Amino acid sequence: MDISRKKPSYPLTPALRQYLRDYDREAPLPVSYADLLRFSNSFALLDRAGKDTLWQTVFYEPQNLVELSQGLVQVYALLKTAGDLSFADNLLADRIDYCRFGNSHPFRVRILNQLNDNYDYFYVKQADASRLYGLELEHLLSPNSMNFLVDTGNTLIEEHIAGIPGDDFIRLRLNQPHLNQPHLNQVRIAKEFVKFNERCFARLLGDMRAYNYVIDITPDFEDEQYRVRAIDFDQQSYEGRRAMYVPQAFKDNQAVVEMCARLLKPENLRQYQAEERTLMARRARAERHRLKALLDVMRRQELAPPDKVEELKGALNRYHHTQLFARCDSMGDIVRLNLWLMLGPKTLGNSAA
């Protein structure tokens, strides 16, 4: 499938920055993305099996490292405790990793609690309007709260999303349940993938190949519960092909798609799709003022080339058997109308179309 690997970064408009301020997403940060680029050396980070993770652990000159570590601990405090530094003396930024793979070239910071050796992660990235719209739509319409901050410049801080990477889950657990996890509940996994597929398409989040989402597993009193969570939001409403917005269309998700076809009857599929649309509609109504504010800003910004906008308008007109998308002028307009058609007029108001 042809994916735009060189998607451009879209700037944060004044209207988007005002939205971020209104909803406490903007904060002054003591460390910027540019500060982390000043590393002096690096080496490949390998996983426990000795395989290259595509991340590099980076090193800094000693005179810069102490100040940088202090700043990163403050960033962590802003993200987790609204800037309360009373715990900062126990925290240390003990490792920084850098990834050149993909569009965002993120840094991953490991924060160590020196009292008990427990650690946590957060990410430092270049702010991109597409990603910010994707994060906010995830926060408002999915079952997942998204914790992130943007500074007044071009730095984005994101909380780590815990879970097993989708490609590892498929390779190590789904394809070998008898070797790795004999009690794997494939029906529940299939159900959650159907719901994830529905969420992505409703809000037009693209490029959900297996390494762009994680599987969050929660032990229950009799079995395990699963949730599929997106971790990459760069391709929020950018591509022109409708297939880009349905995870089932990607080749590396084929094993999950085949499992869904084997275990779920058509009535099951329709039930789970209806369940997820109902939950999304309830969330949208509960956050209707904030969602409207976000979409109003999004509709006024260019987030894709005109040819991709026209292509997606045509594809969604054919899918929904309508001509309403012909009136859309931007990707934001398309997202708003797609939500209106999939979640119901009460969700965004009758004027959405």
C-alpha cells in the first residue's frame, strides 16, 4: 500500500495554539527538542534478544549532561504532577534514546526513581499540527486519555503509552499461542481489533500498521481483557485513499484480520461496530464544546495537499452513498462530516452536514 513516508510537518497556527492554551496543553518547558539534538555520540540500542530496535542511545558532554538531566526531570514533573518539584530530588534522567526512523525523529527519555529503581518514559518530539489534532481526537473520542504538553516554540512532550507493540504481539503471541500464551483469548482480541478499526475510520486516523499501535493487556478475574491503542498520530487525516484509514487493509495486520474472519460471524462484527460507534457518540456529546472548538480550528487549516483532499472526498462519497463530501474544503471539514455520518446528527449538531 502506497503511504506518504515524507509527509510534511504542518505548523501550529495561532488558532491551534489558542486552543492548546484554553485546554491546558501549553506550558513553558526548560528543555527543547533542539537541546536534545546536541548529543556527542550514540550507539545502537538492542533488545533482550540482541535485535536492533532502530533506536540509538545518545550521549552528551559532561558539562551539558547535568543541566540537561535536571531540565528533563522538570519536564517530567510538568507532565505528571503539574510542575510539583517536591519529588525531583529522587528522580534522574538516566537514559536518552533517539530514533531516526519515521517522520517525527523522537527522543525517548527514561526517568529513574532512585529510591526504588522504578522507571518511566516520556517522549520529546517536534510539534506537528497533524499529530496534535490526532492526539486531541484520540483524547476526546477514544477510551484513552492522552497526556501531552506543547511549549511556545516547537517542542512536544508525550506520555509513554504502555503495551506490547502490535507487530511483536502478532509474531510472538498470536501466531504461536501454544508456545507463549496457551490461554490467549482470541475472540476478545478479534472484538477489540474490530472496535479499533471502527475508531480509526470514524476519526480518519491513518497508517495503523502493526508497529504503530500497541496491545494493552489487563488481567481480569476469569480471563484477560485487551485494548488496541494507537501510538502514532502523524497520519491524522492526511492521505487520500480511504483504505489508509482502516487498519484491516494493511498487510502486516493480515493475521488479525484472518482471525476475525474465522472467529466472528457477520452479526458479531455489526454488533461490535455499533457498540463502538455508540461509545464514541457518547464521548463526543460529553465533550461537545471542546470537540467543536477543536474541529473549528482544524477546518481552517491546510493539513494535506488539495489532490489528497479531493481524492478522499470522492472515496467517502462512494462509501457513504452521498454527495455531501463535495462541499468540504479541507481535511477538517471531511473529519467533521465523517463523524457526523458515522456517529449521528446529535453528536455534532444538525449543521455538521
